[in-house]
Amino acid sequence: MKKIVVIAPKFFGIHDSIVNAFEAKGYQTYFYDERMNSTKLNKIILRKFPGLVQKKIKRYYDQILEEIKVIEPDGLFVIKCENIPVDFIKSVKTELPETTRIHYMFDPVDNCKNILNKMEHFDYKLTFDKKDSIRYGWEFRPLFFPESLSKIVKDKNYLNLACFVGTLHTDRSMVIENITNELAEKSSGSILIYYYIPLKSMFFLGKYVKKIYRNLKFKDVTTKPMSQNETNYQLVNSKHIIDVHHVKQTGLTLRTIESIGARSKLITTNPSIRDYDFYNENNILIVDRDNPIIPLEWLQLEYQDISSEIYDYYSISGFVNTFINLL
């Protein structure tokens, strides 16, 4: 049996989906958290003040190295090596020369530039962002939807006219308010909005210092992320999924790809979606962040199925196949 080591951040169940998919393909899979500790506070320290924990990070990755030297994996699959010491990657390259090293980015490089000095030590580099793939010469590979999403039976009566489930940041709440106001003018259907923010202090900073959470009250947000099962249920049972991308991002969000798996229509602020093979004006409406226009005629349209080939490519199985083909 082939063996693969996966090092990735724990992020809303993405890591579990990837590990399960590799195992379903017959790979003995070993997972390590890219962060030595995934508490909310530690994530902030690692992002803002990494120098405070460098010695602990080194010890953490020294231990991982010793363990994977015993495993002798066929592949090392790393997602976003933001916190991984460059010496760790060098050591894997030196001490496990038969192990294929693959790196994947699901964030724009501009959000984590300290990864660039590590890329030369990977055999393959891939990214979800077309702009970064051109800029750095990496292979382009969009994100995926989890297998569990496609197993939920869709009720055509729809629980929600539209839903948004995601992290609160930048101008996202203001844009969503614009979109929901437009939806309310065109239809009387239910709209689910679920804002997640890691720490209460981040909300108050955004509201009173940065003044970007315009009309939100703390009761409108939660520090507990919606479970993956509940998120899947809401996405499948919403006629429309709302997607508001980060202003500095051109790559498609995970929620965008999940709309494929959910077979739900998509309202998005990201114009880059026009360049993708699943783009269909019947299913996808691109709106302006400041002045979204949502035609009533479009809201009344039903979702049109896409080809099985495209659907399979964006599934977690298709995603994992991309990397298996490199081993």
C-alpha cells in the first residue's frame, strides 16, 4: 500500500475531506496539523508574532521529521506551508529523496508571502488562484466540494431563498447587506445569514475601530463555526448561495465550488468566475459589491445541471486525483 503524509491547517473540515479521499483511493494516510496548536489565540500569534514561538515550531517539526523518516512515504502533500520552517522541507528533500514533495495554496500568495522561499524545495507547486499560477509558474488547480455535500437529497421546495455561511472580514457584511436588501425587494423568501468570527475582540475592533461592521450587533455574529453537516444541509436546501470574495482575491472561494456540489445557484461578487468551465449565466449571477442588481427573472430560474465530467473534476475525488497523478 502506498503511503502519503498530509500537512495542512485544520480549516472547517477541509483536512478531514482530503485525508478521507486519499484513504478511499487506497493510500495509507498520515495527517499533521500545519500549526503546532490550532487554538484561536495560537493562530493569531502564528500569523502576527511568529517570532515568539519559533523554538516551539522547530521542535514540533523536528518531531514530525523523525516520524515521517520511519514512515518513508511515497508523497508529502503540504497545504499552505506558512508556518513550516524551510529547514524542515530541506531535510525531507535530503533525507527522503524518494518522497515526492507537493505543495498546494488555497490562499493568495499576497496574503502569506513568507512561503515563497520554501517553494524551490518542492517538486510540484499548485494553486487555486489563476493569477498566482501565471505569476509564479505554478499549476492551476481549483478547490473542491466534499463528498458529503453531494449525498444530501435536495428538496425543491427549498428551505431558503438564499444563504450565506462564512467568516466575517473586511467589507463582507456591508456587501451582504446590500445583496440581501436587493433580494428582499424582489422576493419574500427566507434568507439565512451566518457570520462566524474567531474572537469577540475581533468583532469589536472591526465595529468600533475599523468601522467596517456597519449595522451589525454582536448578537448577529457567532464565535462558533457552523458544523460541516449543518453547512452542507443549508447549502443544498438553499436555492441560491451568496459568495462575497475578499477584495484582494481572484481565486474562487470554497463556497463557490461547494455551490457545484450542492447544485444550487450562486450570487457572487467575483467576476473571475466567468473564466471557469462550469460558468453558466442561468446558474451564476455576478453582482457589484456596492450596487448589486438581481433581476427577478433570474431568481425565478431553476438550476441547470452541468456535465458529469465537470462535476467530477470539482469533487474531492477529482481534486485528490490531481495529486495522485503526480506521485
